[in-house]
Amino acid sequence: MQTVQAANLPASCGKACLRYDVIVIGSEIQGVLLAKAAQKEGKRVLMLDPRSKPGGELIQGQMMVLDQPNNKQKKSLVQGELKHLFSQYQAGAIRTEAEFNRYYQKLIKGLPIRSGIQIVDVKTGTVGKENTIHSLSYIAKDGIRYTVMADYFVENTDHNALVSKLADTKRIAGMESLYNGKNLDYMAATYMLKFKHVNWARLHNEVLKLYPITNLQKKMGPNTYVDWNFGTGFSNVTSKYKPQDAQLLLRGLNMTYQKDGEVLINGLLIYDVNPSDPKSVQQAVAKGKKEAPHVLKFLRKNIPGFEKAELNGYPEYLYIRDYNRYETRYVLTEADVLNSRMHWDNVSIGGYPLDLQGTKHMPLGNSYGKPDQYGIPLRSFILKSYDNVIVVGKNIGATIKAYGSARIMPNTGLAAETIGILIGRESSSKRLHQLTQSDFKRIHRYLAKDYQIYLTV
């Protein structure tokens, strides 16, 4: 029987053209999870990465401070492959750059990946009333042009490398919609700060001296907390820091104690970074590197335990938390999130505050509540009006407030892994967007039974 994917499409795109079941653009971990899951189900996959090295936010941006979604009973909602990462992270077994690298390399082992590619052409057509990508051409590092076809193409970059090439797409309103801005606006990027020779025990003990917690947070700022592994807050302290460059802001600290006096901090915001412009990224990284010694000097004077701290290297990339997102078949809303709505086509369960970081126009950002667990549907990952374009990770179709919660790795990572499984098990009979409520009753049963992924709670 001819597969649904092949129907109405040319069998070949030329003599030198190769055909795959799934082509993932970008090497963010969500797309890796999708590719790995599809490959395990027997599908032929290819990863094409416009960045020079694989790893994206997690490895190149060194965003190794992991946010965990919990429900209101404080039960972790992390499922699937990422449950292994988070359990080792919580236990202290995966904390350092080398440990995260080993984990990521293990994930991509066996996945064909080409880094440093440039997309030069995307040929589209129609299948009935739907748009479809017919083929994609790219220039590889060897300077040769290649053309590939696939049943599904996956946008997995932080800069719309694929979707920006497509017509008939509509951008979802971003941060500018919160203040009726006329220009597009995005949450700040982060330059991760790495330190060594931190006396974490001293930090922990000095914070304990300020208890009760009401007194601690009155002095140090809301949400200030330190245990033996993690620390947050200190915004009353960091608000006194004056950056060297107006494009930067030191917000409250989100710290992970790695081991042996090494600490990683998510806290240095960089505004107005365009991830689709290499020059903008390079300038932001340079500014982050230049600012780091000044932040070190400030922390030595103002945060206990950092008196003898030193810088411990510099990331070569950024944590990009927000860029253009485009309308999907269903756009997740803040009402969905806050009302704990479950969807018939759930591919993930989320649960994290509606947390929006600052922009140049609203520097401190805002939080819009802490939801209980909620469902994230398959339709929020299928690009509207295209039958074979999947968007994963931070490309999820969500309103800006809903995105504040849905954007974190465990939420979108579980969705991507689930979609990879669906491509493997359902694609011989239906397109993903053709799956019905009846299909998903069956799908949710086998996801629970065969993969221990529970999406109907």
C-alpha cells in the first residue's frame, strides 16, 4: 500500500536527491528527541543544523540550569527520555558541562547530522487544500548543494531557519502585544555565567542565618532561596548592579551548584538580540563576555561565598528564550493553561508559571500565575496550512502568555518525543493532522503501556 506521505508527491526530486521519512532542521534537544523516537520506530531521519556545532541552547548556550514543571501537589511532570536527564540532574550526576555533553552525545549517537548547512531553497506545492514542502536544498560545509525530500520537515531552530522560508504563515503576536507596541519585541536572551572557587556552604549558611524566610526575602528579594544544590532570587542585591552596557541587565539569580566549587548562573539578560542575524548574536556574546568580569567583581562584594570566586570559562552562544512563532492548527492560550484544560490530542503535560522575562520596553518582565498541570495538543506543533511541517521546542504555537509557561524544555521535549513516536506508528495510514479523537484514545493507551508516557491525567 502506498503511504499517505507519498501520495500526491513526486516519487523523486532528481538524480542527486535523497528521500527521508523525517528531516529535522536544527539540533536543539527537542528535535533530537523527535528524531531519536522516530528512528527507534524504524523511520529514516536526517538532521540538518544551520549552526556550526550541534547542541543549541543546552550545549552551545550552556543553559544547564534546568526548570522542572510541577503540578500543584508539587509532583514532577517530567516524562519520557528527559526524565532520565532530570533525575540525574537532581541527584548531582549530570551538572557540569562535560556531563551534559556526554548526555547529549549519547542522545545523538546514531543520528545522521550535518552541521553548518545553509538552506538555499524550499520547494512547496499543494495536496488538496493543504500546502506541503516538496523538497529542500542546502549548501553543506563542503560547498556542495544537496536536495532532500521528506514526509515531514521539522522546524527545530531558535531562529526560524525553516519556517522563515515559507509563505502562507502568520506570526503570533509577541511581547509587544502586552503593551500595545507597534514594533516586534522579544524576551531578552541570556548569557550564562560560569564561576569556580565558590564556597557554596558559606552561601547556604549565611542565607540560613537570615531566616525566617519572610526576613530573608525582605532583605534579599522575593523568591530568594538556597539549598545544597540550587539557589534563586537576590533581586534586591542584583538590582543595585549597574551594567557597562545599556543592552544588558543583571536580574535575580538562578544558580546551580555543579560540584567542586563550580556554579552556573542564569541571570545576565541581553536585550534586542536577533538570533537569525549572526552579527547580532556575535555582538551579544561579545558583550556578555565583556560584562562577566564586572559581574564577578560585584558578586564577590555582595553575595556570600563568592568572595574568592573566579570566572570559569565563557559560552560561545546564548540562551535564546523567545523569537517568532507562527500560527499552528491550534494556538495554546493562557486560558487553556490557567484552567488546566486537557485536549483530546495531548502530546505533553505542562505545568510551570506563566513567566515572561523582560524586554527593553518592559525590563523586569512579568508573571501571570502558576497553573496546575495542563495538556498541550499535537495541533499546537503542526504549522497551520501545511500538512508536513512540524514546529517543536520554542516554536510551539502559543499566545505570548501561554508561551511563558509552555516554553520550558520538559514541556516541549516530551511533546517532540511523543510526535516522533506518532510518526513511527501512525504515519503509514494517516497524516498527523488527520488523526482523530478516536485515534488518540488508542494512542494514549499505547503511549502509557509501551512508553510510560501518561497524557490523560
